[in-house]
Amino acid sequence: MALCFDGELLASNYDLVPEHELLSESEAKKISKKFNTPLERFPKILESDPQAVKIKAAAGQLIAVHRNDGGKKYIAYRYVVKG
């Protein structure tokens, strides 16, 4: 099932779309410290991205993307920017 957002298809329930999780401010700070990298240096995701919209992410927040590639699980992080 797909959701409609402003007339566009919002891919949300497809197996190919990994789970996106909005992290709290304290969780984001822990991740930033763990990787010794400022949040602004993480890969970016637009706040208008369908998955960012779905989890109500705002610019300045960090998203954890839970991936499962061929049985190998890992987490990628994306910093939300305006756009």
C-alpha cells in the first residue's frame, strides 16, 4: 500500500525502502561523538524526502536508516536539511 502526499506517490510499505528512524537530540549527540564528526558533516537528506516527511523530520535532526543488504544489517545516518 502506498500513501499519497500532495498528489505524489509516497513509497512507505515496500520491502525495498529501509526503515527510517528519527533520533532524539541526545541520541544524535552520541552518534556525533562516536564518529567524532559534527552532525552537519553526515550525509544529507532533504526534509521534503518522502521518508523524512513520513517520520516528521525537520532540518537539523538526524535520521538512522536501518538497512539489510543480503542478510547483513547496518545503520546509516542522514542529517536533515531544508529543501
